[in-house]
Amino acid sequence: MRKRPSPSWAGASRWVFSLRNLPCQGVGAYAGLDGPFVVATRADLVDVGYLDNRLRGQVVERADEVAALREQWEAILAEALTLQQSTELITEVAKSWT
């Protein structure tokens, strides 16, 4: 296998995102298992959601539905590793691949 360059976490600070990992064991069922989704703020500062499934994607614009997605996101974050723990895990795994 070809050696891959290690990720540059220093360059990641230019982007506006965070990556959090969910433990594979001991968590059980949690909100979000029914498929990926995104909550974003448009340029006009209106929040929208996007749900994805096996058949099609769905844009969510109603405020109450976007609020429900944000609640679901908060429930997922409650189970996720912290940002520091996630960064350490990703770095450790990346080192094991080299």
C-alpha cells in the first residue's frame, strides 16, 4: 500500500466545521440512526435542513421542522466524543495507517 501523507490539522482551522465521533460500542440506539442530515444557515440567515435517505433527499424549511433537526443534533452531540477526544482518535488512527 502506498504511504499517505498524514492529515494537516493546522490547516483545518481555516474551515468552519467540527468533526465529532460517536463511539461504536456501549451507546446503543441514539437519535440520528435513521439517516444523515444537515442543518445550515443560508446567506440570508435563515436556517434550513437537508435529510438524506436511500430514495431521495429532502429540503426542510419550516421553522418547527428545522428546530426538531437541531434537537436531534443536540441529542447526537450528547453521545459523541468531545472535539479534543475526536481529534486525538483521528490522529491515532491516521498514525496506525502509516
